[in-house]
Amino acid sequence: MKKLLLTTLITAGLGLSAQGAFADDPSAANSTNGGLITITGKVTDTTCLINGKENGDLPVQLPPVSTKALATQGATTGDTAFTIELSGCQSATNQLATKAAAFFVNESDKVTADGKLLNKPDSGDAAQNVVVQLLHGDDTPIDITKPYAEQTKEPQKAGIDPSKKTATLKYKARYYATGVATAGVVKSTVNYTIAYE
């Protein structure tokens, strides 16, 4: 079962002046710029099975496509829908979360600088200039470099049925051309956790 602590908000306010330990530093002593950082979050005790298991590894098979469909930068094809099924959701304090969504983890060896998934097949026969893009079920692209609050907006969160204690998270994956694609194998991986609200 998975739990996630969400850190959701950073705000800044003005009014902190540099004094005390910085008095001997002329540049600090003359500075009036500063601020307050407030970090808030939420910890829930809701847990669910993921696709019937405690740990939800999920294979997604994209269809074979022609290089002609990926001949220009930004071209996409092979949209493939998949779901993450939550069941058996429970709360030790009887305060069951009402919403859930996947948070995709940004790891430099798996994710491009613009939030797509690197093509890293097990063999050396990799298709060139091809990455994988994740989307929400409503076709909104997901930038995996972004924090949870920016990866998933309110309408894209799945409601948890309070009587059945289930939820269905809907996503898509597709090929994305970073240039003129060449033939070869495509394999991408991404870690995720389930965020409960």
C-alpha cells in the first residue's frame, strides 16, 4: 500500500531585514530584501491496493508505428490508454480520502528536461529521436519535471467511491518525436506514487 506526503504550497512575503549576525557584512547590513517561506502539506492514512496488489507495476504496450508518423519534431502517434485501478481503500481513522491521482517521479536517468520519458531499451537497437509522452485521460500532457500540483489539476483527479472504496485513474502514453525518428525499439520507465487527498 502506498502513502504520499504532499508538499503543496510555497509562499513568500516581505519584511524580514538582515540584522544580528550579518551586521559586520556591509552588503548584508544594507539589505532590506528578504521574505518568509511557508511550506504546507498534508499526510493521510488512506491506502489502496493498486491493480489488486500492494505495489502496482504496470506494463503499457504501445502499437508498432511507422517512422513516417514521426518524421518531424513534435509529431506524436500511437496514443494508448491505460488505467490505474485502486481498490480496497481504507483509513485507520475512518477519514477516507475523497480523491486520488498518480504523481510521476522526476528522475534524470528516466525523464527528459521537458518532462517526457527517455527511450532506454535493454538492447542497443533503440529508435532514435523518439521519447514517450504521458497524458491524462483528457489528453492533457503531463510534464513530469513539475511538482504534483502542476502535474495534476483538479478535474484530472479521480474520485474515490466511498461505498465501493475504489477509484479509476485514467492516463495515456504515446510516441513523441524529438527529430526525424529512426526505426528501432522503444522502452521507457517511470516511477510513481499515489497521492490521496
